[in-house]
Amino acid sequence: MARQHIQNTPPWQLKQFTCEKGVADLSSLEKFERSRKRFERKDRLFAIASLSRFAKLDVGREKRKGLPEVILAEGKLASDVAKITQAMLRRTGRAIVSRLSGSQARAVRSVIGTESKIEYFSRSRMIVVKSKSYKPRRSGGRVGILTAGTSDIPVAEEAEVIAREMGCETRSFHDVGVAGIHRLFEPVRDLLKWEADVILVVAGREGALPTVVAGIVNVPVIGVPTSRSYGFGEKGLAALAAMLQSCSLGMAVVNIDGGVGAGAVAALVANRVGEYRNRRAPVPMVREQ
């Protein structure tokens, strides 16, 4: 019918008919292509990589949420941790593993080839593996980190690793707790001068340091209680209770030993600020020669 219609069309109308038909076809093709790309984007955002029956990897989490999936090694078989790490590396170009034992760390190293870079953080027992083609993001966000005692560093390092992997710059100062409050002044001054967007304060024992810091700075403070305490209120309970009861406004609190969660929240906030800062950055003048 279409061919007969074209044959019966006068010559002076044939060109117009052909053009209109071509435009319609092109418009339909463009709509189809847009729909296909939208579907592919959604498919990537909610993609899952299944490993036998023991793991389902959320490989689209970073694109969907702005933060990576972190593999918790605690409670898993060393062989399973190694397989999950290897699969995540292949799908995303990077794998972050937290709370590894010595045997789990060795298992991960055994399956990672020489074409990938491995960073091991002994205090926090974390491993970050990246392929050589992986390109890290740099958001311009700034996260400051303070610890009350040296024993709080492992939890602080967890947070620092996550914040860095999410594109933030970090600065850390350790062992500046309230037992010697004068130790705190210089680090706080440094972080404010550096214009930190968020400050993480990690403390065990009585958990007083986050309240003190939140009372003297004009940026959000995230209190991170640690389990490095004993006696009444042991294992971080007193620190958590004290932080939750803080009278200093502008402070939030995460779970006991929640370094990964604290780093993720801090980086999400700092990354937003970093994006705004980058947009407002003045364009350098080019002088005429």
C-alpha cells in the first residue's frame, strides 16, 4: 500500500513526503536510542554480580549512591573473601575489604595478580585493591580526623581510608584527648585554617572529646565511639552514651567502632561542599603578553 501510495503521489509532493517520512523515522530512532540508554543506565545502577550461592555484589552502588560497596571480611571464610574481592575488582576496577584476619589477607593476596595494586592498612586491617586502569576521583572535599588516644587510631584509619577512596582529602591528628586538653588547640586551629568540611572525632573511655570539639568549631562534627575501654561502661558503652547525650549542637554520632560508616557519611557531606567550592573557584586571569 505504501509503495502504491508513493507511485500515485504527484512528483511535486514526493519530495515533501519523503522528507517528512525521514524526519519521523529519525525522531523514532532517537527516542528509541534515548530509551535504550536510560535502560542501560538503570541496569548498571542496580546491577548485581552473583557468586554461586554465597554472595551477591552490589556493583552499581557507587554510581547509584556515591559510595562504594565495602566487603566486610569478619565472619567469612578466607576463600570466600578472596573470591568476592576478585569479582569486585573485575567488575568495578577496585575492591575495598575491611576487618581482615591474617589468613584472609593472605588469601586475597594469593588471587590478585601483579597487574593490580594492593594497599594494606595494618592498624585498621583493611585492604584496597585497584586495577592499573582504575582512575580515582578527586572531589575536593576535606575531612579532618581527631583521635582522643593512640588506641583509637585503628577506627580512625578505617574512616580515613573510606573518605579518601570516596575522593576526599584528609588530615589526621592523634592522641589529643581531654586528659591533656591543651594538645587539642593546635590541631583544631590547623583544621579550621585548612577549611575542613567535616571533622570526625574518635574517642573511647568517657567519650568527651567530640562534645568539646563540637563546641568550638563551625563545621559538622561526627562522633565515633570506640570499644577501647574497660570497667563500668566498658566496650564503648559509656562513650556512646556520652556522645548521644552531648549538649553541643551540630554533632552526630555513629555506632561503636563504626569507622567505615563515619567515613562514608563524612565523605558524602564533604563531597557536596567540594563540588560547590569547585564551582565557585575563580578562573585564573590570562595576561596578555
